Amino acid sequence: MASIFSKIIAGNIPCYKVAEDEHFFAFLDINPLVKGHTLVVPKREVDYIFDLQDEELAAFHVFAKSVARAIEQAIPCKRVGVAVMGLEVPHAHIHLIPINKESDMII
Ligand code: 5GP
């Protein structure tokens, strides 16, 4: 069965898309910790980020970096925090979370 993120990528569940290329997809978290909280996912469905092949993992991070740079332009922040959790959705993903101070990070 397709993961909820695969359904989002396929357009079967609505989302606010932030960026997309051939292999990766980025969209706003439905339950954001802060404004601009974005999820970055590989289109290929693997359970956990470190299940990705090394080359794929490198490309995934390069894509995430470009998304983080775009978030920095859109939302004034000190830094875009990066988190890997994977407790809820078994489809590899990175959280990108614009933060201004330590207390913004409630995770
Ligand atoms: P994790 O698996 O890293 O613990 O958390 C998964 C994240 O996916 C959560 O922050 C949750 O809010 C987000 N999420 C779960 N379902 C959906 C959904 O249907 N749409 C969007 N945009 N985000 C979701």
C-alpha cells in the first residue's frame, strides 16, 4: 500500500507544494511547528532516510539544501533547522524548520 507521502506526491492527497524535481518533492507540513515547516521526501518510497542508496542520499541532501535556501528567502529566519524523525510516517523524509531562536525548536 502506498504511503501517505506517496499519495501526496501522486496528487491524490492535497498539499502545499514547495518544490519538486524528477526524484524529490517538498511540501508544507500539515501540522507545522513554525510557519514554513517543510517536509522533503524522495519520490521513491523507502521507509527511512538511511535506507536510501548513498548516491540517492547525497542527491536528496542537495535537493533539501536548495529548498532550505528558498525557505530562507521566503521566511526571514536565523537558520533553517534540519530534523530527521520518522516516527509517524514510514516514508523517508527530512523536516526543514525555519528558526529564529532556540525556543522555536520544540522538538
Ligand atoms: P515523523 O514521521 O517525522 O515523525 O512526522 C511526520 C510529519 O508528517 C508530521 O510532522 C506530520 O504533521 C506530517 N504529516 C503527516 N501526514 C501529513 C499529511 O497528510 N500532509 C502533510 N502535509 N503533512 C503530514
